[in-house]
Amino acid sequence: MPLTELNHTGTGFYRLNVGSFECVVISDGGFNFPPPAFGTNAPEGSVEQILTRNQLPTTHVAVQLHCLLVNTGQNLVLIDTGLGPNVFPGDHAVSGRLLATLAYLGINREEIDTVIFTHGHPDHVGGASSGGAPNFPHAQHYISQTDWDFWSVHPGNIDDPFLDFMLTVGQNNLQPLRNQIQLITQETEIVPGIRMINAPGHTMGHMGVLIASGDDRLLHIADTVVQYIVALENPDWHLAADMDPDLAVQTRRKLLSRASGEGIRVFGDHFPFPGIGHVIYNQARDNWHFLPTG
């Protein structure tokens, strides 16, 4: 079904165009993390100060989670699959809305022919499989070789319950795809107009996605930025979930500089719904802010 038939925005979905490509942002829900996780190298209390200044709670940081569906006219491409039925340890937030929203929109999962994973974390692969079977049975799936090697196999004997959870979700959702997965080792055009680009640091195989049609572009920055106010205002602060925080900072600055310098719209999968807008550079402060356009 052409996505243009979805001629309105409703609870949990938002339609936009990138050139001739028809896109739908789908909210998968969200989760909560403690504020210090968003500035592990920042002075104590700094994250809470920013949250207070922006009239946000300081007991937790609510992280939204979105997936992106793109109809190029030739391919129906889903970027990331959300958290599925999984819940981060210690959290009680509701996620896993992707499949229900696809059904509500009348989109048959069997019509999705391409699934791209930006990386192997649970909130990006957790909706890929159910009961040991792929949720998108006719889709070719794509993930970096590096993230497949790390996240698709649980080595056992993990003392850290958070890492144990992440590896368990990774194995349970990625292994059922082993006969329909293509492992990416470099920047690659997956289908015409949709290209996976290197964005390491959050995970070592973390990738962004550049969507281009005609003169229009959308840069999916994945988890290069998670809490949009904190990380854009303080791009050198470390995120607890980053595997290589220093490399993540380099990637963050590189992608944000490209987006702001070239005027490319960005999609932040953890930004406030629908996560579409521009990042604006402040030269005097050497930081950015988000200007939503969705």
C-alpha cells in the first residue's frame, strides 16, 4: 500500500516525504534512564541542572523511541525494530508498539522487504523476532559485521545484569535472522537512495543511515545523540551506554557538523516525537540545538 494513503498523523505515527520517498515515523514507546548516565564525565549534578532549566524531571530521563519506515517506490524499508516485549532492568515504561501500529496502518509485515539495524542494542533489535521466528519473514536484514559478532551471541557467565539483558535480547532476536541477514563491513547503499554510514562509538559497529531522493536528504543519526538537549548542548559529554565514549564524541561532532553545515534534516530516534528537524550550530559556544520541523 502506498504510504501516501496514510494522509494524516495520529497517535504514534507521523508521515513525511524525503523527495519522492514516502516515510512514516512510528513510535515504539520509550524507557527511562537515570540522569547521571547522560554525562558520566560531567561535573556531578550537571545533567540535573540542565533538566531543571528545561522544566524536565530530575528523577529520571524519559527516552522516547521511534522506528522509521521508508517506501522508495521500489522497496519498503524499516529502520530498526524497537524494543519489542522487552523491558530494561529496573524500568517499567511501555514499549513494543511497532507491530501494533503497523497493523493499525494496514501495513502487512510480509510486504517489508528490507530491515536495517543501526546497531544491536535491545531497543533497536528487540522487535525483530517473536518466538524464534522473524517478524518480517520476507525481508533481507542488514547490520554491521561488528555488531552482529558482538550482540548476536551470548557468551554466558555475565555478572553485569544490564549487559546480560542486552546480550540476551540481542541473541534472541538476531539469531532467528541468520538465514536472511547481510553483514555490512563498510558504508554501503542498501537500496537505491538509502545508505548505511559509519557512526562508531555508541557501539563499535554503530551506523547511521542517509536517505536521499532528488535534492532532498534525511540523516538518521541513530544513537549518536540520545538525550537531545543534554548531548547537543554538551557534545563532549559521555553517555554511559557508549562502548567507546571518546569515539562516540568524535562521531557525534562529525555527523552534527555535516547536518548543520549542509542543512540536512535529521531524524533522531530518541528525540521528542516525531524526531524530525534541523540541528543548528552555535559557533560561540561550539554546540548545537535542535529545531523541530515535524
